[in-house]
Amino acid sequence: MQGIKLRADSNIDLLKNNPYPGRGIILGMSPDAKSLVQVYWIMGRSENSRNRIFVEENGFIKTEAWDASKVKDPSLIIYFAARHHDSRHIISNGDQTDTVYEAVKRSGTFEEALNTRTFEPDGPNYTPRISGLMDLEDKKCTYKLSILKSMHNNPDFCVRQFYCYEKGVPGYGHCIHTYAGDGEPLPSFDREPYLVPVFDDINETADFYWKTLNFENKISILAKYIDIETNQFKSIIINKNL
């Protein structure tokens, strides 16, 4: 496990030094192996992107405008980030959350749902859609991650990558985010999801990643812990604008 810790610590250094990873997801397992962990953050460079907060609605988490008078285009910035149906817990960086949610309600799969979607239509960046699923009833896979992205910012080619993690590693999660870093256009995430630490305490995890992200560009962060035995969950939110 020492090798895993060294790798995860090194990855945190890379994330800390990345001024603009964009939106990010971490899926993992608490060190005591009692909870599955979801983390989701949003970042922004423009006034429109930064004008957001996370809010809870009927047990789901969605983005909302902080100042409605400043909203220019809500289509790609206002969406449900986290939803659940029975034992299935979905998290994503866009309205594909709803696509996956509707699919699992009718016994469809994560992959089938996302095969109907593509990257965001925000050229020249063509922001990747990143998504995650935890299904406590699935004994063959602890969690899944996906990224739908253009090939080198070319909108004619969509690359769909899916990752299934059969077992969780207590104390660690896998991180994926939309961008490799800052740039014009923004370069899409270009590696496999990478190992990072998570903690037993939900507040410690949320605070750790909130402090890790670039101060100027971070906007909001969500942490959600799901009890593996009972499927009960709790969430906390940190909003820069509140």
C-alpha cells in the first residue's frame, strides 16, 4: 500500500499545481471501508461560469445561478450534478446526469445511456462530459467512470471511454476531470483516472479538495458519502459565492 500512497500523494501535487482542471469527479471508498465516496467540483474562468452555486433539491444536488441577473447562457451551466435511484448513485458534470438517471430507472445501463450523448457543444473547447455511477447492488463493479471527449478538439470525432473498478481501495478514489490544464483552446483530460486519497470524515474530504483546487478558479464542491450496508447517504456543499 506504500506504493499506492506515494502515487496518490504525487497526484495531489499535480492537481494542486494545475490552475484549471475544470470540473472534476472523484469516486472511491473511505479508509474504514464503510462508505462509498463521491466528490464533484466545478470551476470557471468566465463571469457566466463563475456565477454558480450548488443547492440541494429533494435529496439531489444541482447547480444554480448565484445572481440570476448575470446569467447569459444557462444551457451548459445549470443541471443536476448528483441524483440517485434506489441503490444507484449518479454524478456528472452536465445534463447527462438525467440521461443516466432515466436509463437506470428502466433497468438500462450506464454505458447505454452515455452512448447516446457526446461532448458539450462549446467549441473550440468541446468540453468533455464526465460521469460516474455507484450501484450498491452491482457485485462485479464498485464504481464506474466515463469521459466523452473530442479527439484533439476536433468535433468530428467523439471518443467514449469507460472505466469499471471491480473493487474499491479503502482510503483512495479515482479522479477524472474535464481539462488537462489551462489553454486556448482548453485541452481535454488525456490520461486514465488517477488515484487520490479520501478520508473517513466527509468534512475532511471536502475541505481537503477545496483547499487543493486553484483559489481563483474554484467555484463549488460537493462531497457525498454512501453507507455500503444501508444505502443511506449524506452530502455537504461548499460554495465560494456564499
